[in-house]
Amino acid sequence: MNDPFAITQSRIAADRLLGEFVANDEQRIIEAYRRTLGRFPTQKEVEIVQEHLLDASPNDLLGRQQLWAMVFQSLFSSAEFRYLK
């Protein structure tokens, strides 16, 4: 899933999510999973993504966009996404 198309779509999905009013990162994580996999994330999945998002400060908008793009790219790369029922 390192294809340029997948990377571009990950960035688009991240930009779209970050451009919407969502209360906090936990709600964004829930929305990312709902949109991508059609389900809510487990508490462990929320914790993993929250930890990943700590790599950028809240004021570093470009860094946050890149981290969110990586979240979407990992969701798009998951077997659960590729083999939706």
C-alpha cells in the first residue's frame, strides 16, 4: 500500500477529517475507523493511534496531517479493509 495512489488517498482522507469539526483526537480516531472499516475501534486501537499522534505537537499542523495520513494508510493497508465483507 505504498503506491502513490494509496498515499494520495490517505492524505485526502486525513485532510478531510482534520478539516471537519470533531471534538478531539479520540473522536477523530473513532470517525476514521467508522469511515474506513465500517466499525468502531477497540479501546486498544484507540490507545495505539493516540500514542502514534503524540509524535507531533498539537500546534504542528503539517506534522499532524502527516501522522493522520499514516493512520489512514495503515487502515487502508489492513486485511480488514482489503477484504471487507
